[in-house]
Amino acid sequence: MNPSFRLGRVAGIEIGINWTWLIVFALIVWSLASAVFPEQNEGLGDGTYIAMAGVAAVAFFASILLHELGHAVQARREGMEIEGITLWIFGGVARFKGMFPSAGAEFRIAVAGPLVSLALGIAFVAGAVLVSWSDAVDGVLAWLGYINLALLVFNLLPALPLDGGRILRSALWGARDDFRWATQIAAGIGRGFGFLFIGLGLASFFWGYGTGGLWLAFIGWFLLSAVSAEARFAEVRETFGGRRVGDLMVRDPITVDASQTIGSVMDDVVWTHRYTTYPVVEDGRVVGLVPFRRIAQVPRAEWDERRVRDCMLPLDEVPRLRADTPLEEAMMELGDGVGRGVVLDDGRLVGLLSVSDLIRALQVGGGT
């Protein structure tokens, strides 16, 4: 889940918001102001309810952010790279780069978020019960305590990709030292919960319990989609058998210079070395990637005027890999966009890897 808007960094971790977050934020404010707080704290004015709802919604998402930061900070302690945290329609997600290094690491990362939610839930409830605030403040604190503890229980369901599912997988992985088998078990349970939520949600909706049933069914659909992705990743990891980018990349690929004219590239490079993509270098440094289709789109009359830098993809838009990157991680990196990635060693170009190379490796490894 990629961010649509970037908010900044917390503890060096980039925080962003996906556009879907705006929908659920508005729904939470509306439901709290129109139903929850008027029933929970009678006799307050409409303006007070709206203010309570706004503060509660902001604090709720701040709680979700702290939950995800718990995962992210622990993951960094385990040596994993963190791409960032994104708030979206289902709450939040910490985006890790790479594979969990061990079953114990996955357990510690998975349990860190629920521990944060538990601490927040207890703190909010204690603030509402033990300290004498105004009715409005007490109402907001009580709701925040309830919602954090409710989310804690939901997240601990033993269903991938929820925290409880990751905890279960880490336990199974550690017991049998078989990541794929552990994923299959946890994924099967996750699918069961997904179908259960869809069934209960649709039944609730048609039996007249309101749109909350549709929301539950939507959560079930999300679980099914996410658990399928987890299962596919485990299968890909098993098929690649621990191989790295360096085992599959094209070493010392044919390059073109950023200052070359398109005519020069066509005459001196493409004529003798016809490839779909060429790394672009300048002063000995790789600066981008130019697909042949972009070169071919340049009108012949402009070949002597246009240069490679005019039609290349700059380096910041190109996946950058290391020779020791596992192939399953490389597949996630190359899944979008140009489908090619440059392999670098301290900034020096050492290879080129394409999605088609990975697909062929999967077909061979899978016996197809």
C-alpha cells in the first residue's frame, strides 16, 4: 500500500497517507459525532460532539501510527530495512523491505505492535476512570481506550496477515524450520476467517443490521486478498531456493552514454547488440535506464539531435538491486514499472536483471 501524501519522518521512518484514509477518517468523525458520543455522553451540544469526534479520530489514527511504529522500530532492531508507514482505509501498514531474518525475529516484530496497543488502551481507560476530567474529555478517553483494546483483540486473531497470524506463523516456523509449511497453515486459517467475515457481514446486512455488515464483509475480502499474496510469496521463496540476484543477473551489460545521439545508439549499439533495455552511464556512473521502445519512438529525422538523456528513465525511477539480494525480494522490486533493475556495487554497475529472467527461473524451478 503506497502513500498518496507524505507527512514527514518519525524516528527516521517515513510516514504517509493513502487517499483511502480520507474516506474512513470522515466516516469515523461522522459516526462519532452523530451517534456514538450523543448516546455515550448525553446533554452536550452538537458543536461539542463534533469537536470530540475530531479529536478522537486524530488520536485514533495517532494510536494506529504508534502501533505500526512499534513494528517498524523492532524490525529495524532486527536488521530489516523499513520503507515507511502508510495510513489507509484499514488503519495502517508498516512496509518492510526484505524477508524476516528468522522465526524469532518475525515473532518479536509481530508482537511489538499489539504491545503498544495494549499500553495505549490501558492508559486511555485509566485516564478516563482515575482522573476527573470534563464529560467531553472522559468520553473521548473512554472511547479511545475501548477502540485500542478492541483493535488489539482483532489484530491477535490467528489469521495472516494480522499480527496474530504472523505470531502463529513464527511459532510454526520455529517449531519445524519450514517457512512455506508455516505460511500454508497460517494462510489456511486466514482464509477461513476471511470467508467467515464475508458470510457474517452479508448475513448481517440482509437481515437488517445496517451497513456495518458490509464493512465486515469488506474486511473479509481484504483478508482473502492479503493472505493470497502471503501464500504466493512463500511459494516463490521456496521455488527460488535461496538464490540471489548475482546468480541470475546479466553481468557487465551493454551500456549507452547519456550524451550519445539516438542515431549513434542505433548505428553503433542497437545494430550489433539488440536488447530491450540499456543502462545509461555518464562519466563512468550509471544515471538511468533507456528501454529500446523509447529509442524507437524518436522520429528518424530527430536522430542526430536527440540524445539518450532526453528519453531515458532517471536512476531514481529505476529499481536498484544488490548482487546479494534474494530473488524473491528482487521480484517485488521489479513487479511494477519498467520491469528491469540495475545491479550496483558501491554505485558501480555490475549487472542487469529483468522480470522475464525471474519468470524463467520460476518456471524452471517449478518444473513447468
